[in-house]
Amino acid sequence: MKWIPLLIVYIFTVLTGCGQSRPPEKVFKQLLEKISNVTDVPVNLTKRGEPMLSYPRSRDLVMPVKEIRVGFSTYIGLGRCGLVGEVSARNSSLGKLQSPTTRLLYETRFLRKLKGCIQDLQQSNESEKNKFLAELQSISDQKTEILPYVFWNATFGSPEFRVLLSIPREPLPMESESFATELVTALRFISAHGLDLQSDQDPKDQSILESQYYILQSSKLIGQLLQGMVVTTNYMQQGSEILETVAEQRKLCPIGKKTVKGEYLFNIFQKFYIGEAQPYISQIYTQGRPLVETIHELVKEQTIEIPDAFQSFYDQTLNAEVDGSTWVKFNKALSRHTIAWQTVLKQCDLMPRI
């Protein structure tokens, strides 16, 4: 009877394992092996995709923001603009530890109030207003100058974006429940906020901004998608090499008609490629494309010189304008792989009919 507990553990392990989705690497390795066996073209199943850069350290990303100091009389004068409380909070012990997001909200709020105050003062009939007006205009100009640096620090230099763009070990699961829609909406909201800053418009819905950042730091989707691209690109490149060799040598269907091996390959195509691999590849493309486009827009909105560390990371991973990026290599591998399958299936007169 001593073996009964061990049997229970074994059964539980098997049953729970049955409900779990297989790792993508295992699915694609099995598919490559089956294609290789049918076509008699060898494949290196130990070959892995190129590792990616980690997201840069904060010290390589965060931009210094020039401090603006004013005299005591100017500080008192800011009271008429409703800004003394803002400045006092900024100079408190907590204010000095503001997060990048809080700093962005502070700067945009401060600048909006300051510009309104300048406009009111310009329209007033007060005597001796010119000196104070000049001081306010100087502060406004300096605040406007530093705002792009504050915006950078609150986006790609922020802890939230560090989490968003971190690269986990594991790729996107085969049966993922993550969706890009909410993430894209949050990024577009932040992007629109940046455009408002550049156009001198009042930022929209400031109270909602922090909730959008919460969405970013709660998601690992981009990193999982990138790892998924590495896995699928590696498979598609090797699979394409096999299929291109088969097509070039006309190994399966030398006279352009069905053969037993050709039908075996078609069954693999239907069951394992269309049934398992292709939906995963499609999911990566469908989820990845809007994220790549939205992040690209946010990068283009930056008006400062982007730190080299970020540019290197971006060019290697998500930059759709760089041939060597993970995203571009994935798309090229997908196009090549689709053509490779079509070529072999056509040679065997096995293209799907509808």
C-alpha cells in the first residue's frame, strides 16, 4: 500500500500537465523535426535565436533637468498666480522625490497656470507691471525649455516604461490571454499628452494619466511578444531553409504530382503548422503591430536628443525602420516562410482549394 501516495502524485501531475499549454519552443521544435524527417533534409534542433539587449539602466536613460531658481520677491509674487502652493510642495521633502510622472503633471500644471497669469497681467492696467511680467515670461520660457526633458523622463526614462519594455525569459504563451488593446490605448493617451505639450494646448484629462501608467507597469506583453518573435523567427528561418532545399531539388514531387511523402508533408502542414504554429505566429503579428506603431509614434514625438542606450535597444527590438530589429526580422522570416510553403505545395499539386 506504500505505493498508493506515489500513484496519486503521479496521476495528479499527469492530469494537471494535460491542461497546460506547451511551451512555444517545444511546439516549433517538434514541427521542424517532422518536416525534416519527411523531407530527409537535416536540421539543427539546438539552434536558438539571438539574445536581445536588456532595457537600459536608469542612469543611462534619465536626462538631467535644469533647476530654475527665483528670488524671494518673485516667489511671493507668484502668489497672485496661485503658484506659491505648487512651488512650496515642489520644494518639500516629498516634492524633491517626485516620480517622473508626478513631475510631468506638476510641470504641465505649473506652466498652464503661469501662462494664464501672464495673459491676465498683460491685459491689466496695473502700473509698474512690466518688470514682474518680464520675470514671469522668463520663467515661462525656461519651463517650456525643460518640458521635453521632463516628458522624456516620464516616458522612456520612467520606471513604468522600464517594466513595460523589460524582456522576460519566457515568450508569449501559446494560449495567451493578454491583449494589446488596453496597452495601445494607454500608450496613445500618453502620446497625445505629449503632443498637447508641444502645441501649447492644455493637457487632456490629467487625472487619468497616472491610471494609464498603471496599465503599462502591469503588463509584460511587449517583452513576451519580443521573445515570441525570436522563437518563431528562428523556427521560420530554419523551416524555410528546409522547404527551399526541397523545392530547389524537387525532392518530394519530382514530376509535379502528389506523392506519398508529399501528402505526409501536407498533413504536417495542416495539423501542426496551420493547427498549432500559424495561430501563434498570427497572434504575435496581430498583437505586435499596433504596439510597434504606437511606440514608434511616441519615439518620434520626443524633441530631445535620444540617449544612445535607448536608441541601441530600440533599433535592436521594435524599430520598424531598422532591418536588423527583432520586429523586421520576424516579418521578413514570415514572408519568406509563407512563400516557401506555397512553393513546395504547388510542386506537389497540394495547394489548399476552396
